Amino acid sequence: MMLNLNKTSANTNKHNYKDYLKSWLTVMGPGLIIMLADTDAGCLITAAQSGASFGYSMILPQILLIPILFMVQEITVRLGIITQKGHGELIRDYFGKGWAYLSAATLLISIIGALLTEFIGVIGVGELFGISKWFTVTVTALFLIVIALTGNYRRVEKIGVILGLFELTFIIGLVMVHPSANDIYQGMQTMPLHNESYLYLVAANVGAVIMPWMIFYQQSAVVDKHLRPSMIRKEQGDTLIGTFITQGIMIGFVMLFAATVFKDNTNSTEETVFNLVSSLSNYIGWDAARLILGSSLLGGALVAVLVVALAGAWGITETLKWRHSLNEKLNRKNFGFYAMYGAIILLSAIMALFGKNLVSISITVEVINALMIPIVLGFLLILEAKALPDKYRMHGIYRWIVISLSLIIMAFGLYMVGPTLGIW
């Protein structure tokens, strides 16, 4: 009798565990995909340049960014699940059409610039293998447009996560160069904040981690995924896991180039895909370098194009009060949403193929991104206080920590304007 009771209890526990795991996997996704998109081609190049220029001393700033990255994105979880509205829609409801249109316009410019960077990254990876930019850009654009037209958010999310996981191939390169644990420990004890170049790279890394389109995407994603208030904790857990993964990838790229380029003091500039592969090939060989970094950068670029374009389509159509669900196949009622998504991708692809003054465009986009960080974080914090019932708001010391860290991020965003324009 006792044996049967024990067996029944074990089966019950096993069943409960499976149910819990199934429910958690059902919720998981928005936080993970947004964080994988956060480590896009531009971010990885920034991390590589940081490691090549200042070695392991850039690891600590990446660790310090973990709390604020999670705190900012988990606010979007609560806002989306409780209000069942996207970020653009909430701005319109609480601040009026004028502010909503301004937010949508700056978001559009920002995402076009971000996607331009991603497509340039895709072109760079293709050229490593002798593939024409016309082929890589055309296939990438059509592939990502077709994915969205399936009319199923969960399917799009799964494909995006799978693409993003290719970023982890850089770990093979990290194993091959085997960085010294003692060097890492020593490097993490130094932060040359008196060095203007170091401070500029820290600010660039802040800009590479906190991006306005992330807020728009995750808030709309939890709405489109039909997550309920009882799922908030699980989605916060999803976001936390994604936060550690994205910062782990950034730290990994810093370490990869700190253990090679910085250690040998080769003074190379890591500004393009070719630069990264060329520098690393001196240590692990050309074929290994292009396969490892190529797949990592391509994975980051593809998931970023998908997420950034969706963030733009959601943000703009929410502001315009158009139908904007990814859970419906293309029809007359939601044509505006899908047309906006496709137009954003195609415009960015064409600019990458035909753009002649891409440096000027990139500078403009960087300035807009820097200016948008204070605006978007400001809206986010005010909406958190206004749009949520008291039980779902931040309270006590946690609230003041989030506000204080957000103000620091805003300050770094404004600081980026000066160096970018050459003012200081």
C-alpha cells in the first residue's frame, strides 16, 4: 500500500513538473528574442572594438549594464500584459497625438538606420564567402517578409530565436584562443574613466545595449502573444534569462578580441565584418574565423532585422490606430500593418544596396538614437506610474533604483551626441 502511495505521489510530482515546464515554455520567447536581437551586428562590432582597444577592462561595464537592461525591459512586460496595448498606443492615449506622432517618426528613422546597419552586416558576411550583395540582401529581405506573412506570432518568434542562437558560435573561437583567467581578473580591476576614448566606448556600449525599438517590440509582443497577468513572473524570468545571454555574448566578444588583438597590441580597427575576421584569422586561421564570426554575426543580423522591423511596424500602426496583430494572415483590414513591415525592410535593403553616403546616414542615426534614449525612457517611466494599477507599479527602493539608473543611461545617451557630431 505504501509503495503504491509513493508511486502515485511520484507520478503526481512528475506530472506537475511537466505542466509547470510546459506553461513556462508557452510564455517564454519575447524576452529571449528581443535580447538576441539586441546583440546585432553593430553591437558585436562595438564589443569587438572595445576588447581590441581596452582589453578586459571593458568587461565590468558590460556586467554593470545587466540590471538596468532587465529593469527597463521588464517594465514593458507589465505595461503590455496589464493594459493589453503597445507602447505607441499608450503614448497616444496618455500624451496625445502630437507626442505619439513625434515618437513614431523618430522611431521610424531610428529603425531604418538600425536595419541599414544589419543589412550592411549581412552583405559583409556574404562577401566573406564570395557571394554578391545583390543575392544576400534580396534573399534576406524576401525571407523575412515571408516569415511575417505566416500570420502566427509564435511561429515567427520561434524562427527568430533559432536564428539568434547562431550568435553563440563565437564560443568556439573563444575556446580556441583560451583567454587567461588571471588576465581577465586583472583587467576587470581597471576602468580608465579618465581616458576620453574609453569613456566614449563605454557610452557606445550603453547605446548598443539600451535601444528604443526594444521597448516598442517587447510590449507589443506580449500583447500579441496573449499573455495574462498570471504570467508576468514567468515573462520576467524569460527577460532575465535573455538579459544574461545578451550580455554574455557581448562579454564573450570583448574577451575574444582582448585575448588576441589587444594582447598582441596590433592596433587594428574593428569597424567592419572583414576587419573582425581578418584580425581573428591571425590566431585561428581564415576559414575558422570566417565560419565562426560569419555565422555569429549573420545570426545576430537576421534576428535583429526581424525584430526591429516588427517593432517599427507595431509602433507606427499602433500610433495610427491601425489593426496591427501578427496573429492574422494578410487581409484588407490588416494590410497597413504588413505593408508597413514590408516597406521598412525593403527601404532599408535598397538603401544598403544603393546608398553612397552611408557614413553620413550612420552619424545622423546615432544622434537620433542618443536623443531618443532619454525620450523613450522618460515616456516608459511616466507610463509605468500612470497606466498601471497600484499593485503592478514599482514601489519603494526598487523604484528609486530604476529611476536613478535610467537617469544615468539618459545622461550617457546625451553624452553620445557631442562625440558623434565632433562637438567635444
